[in-house]
Amino acid sequence: MKLIMDTLPCMTQMAIQIGVAHTLSEYPADEVFIGQFPMKLFTDEPSLKVLKQLTDDVAKIGIEIDRRNKKWKFPYKYLHPKIVATRIDI
């Protein structure tokens, strides 16, 4: 037991590691998730139709994941569209 305890980081290092992990795992307040387009970059009708279709498809995928999760003991939640960010993380 002493050997195991000696290999663990000190309390200060552990607190720093927990703080960094927590900070990196938090979503920013202005997070944009897949299928959301808050910035109006396109105004032409064909582009708006494509964005609408993508938004509808992403919503259907989320509904299907929710439907399947009701049947499973351990729900799948890792790539649900409501938590997949459109940005690239570390």
C-alpha cells in the first residue's frame, strides 16, 4: 500500500490536474452545437434549404437516439447531436 501511495501525485498536483480537466471539459456559454446556425452566413434560397434539411436531419437523429435509449439499460449519450459541438476541441 505504501508503494501505491508513494506513486500518487501530491495534493497540490492532483488539485491542479482536476482543475485543468474540469476547465477543458466545460462547454463555453456561447457554444454552438451541430445543426445550429446562429450566424446568418447564407441568405440565398438554395443554401437556406440545405441548412434547413441538415437541421431537420440532425434533429431526427437525436430523436432516434432518444427512442433507442429508452430501451437500453445503459443509454448511448456520447454523440447525441445536442452535445456535439461544431468546433474543434483539444
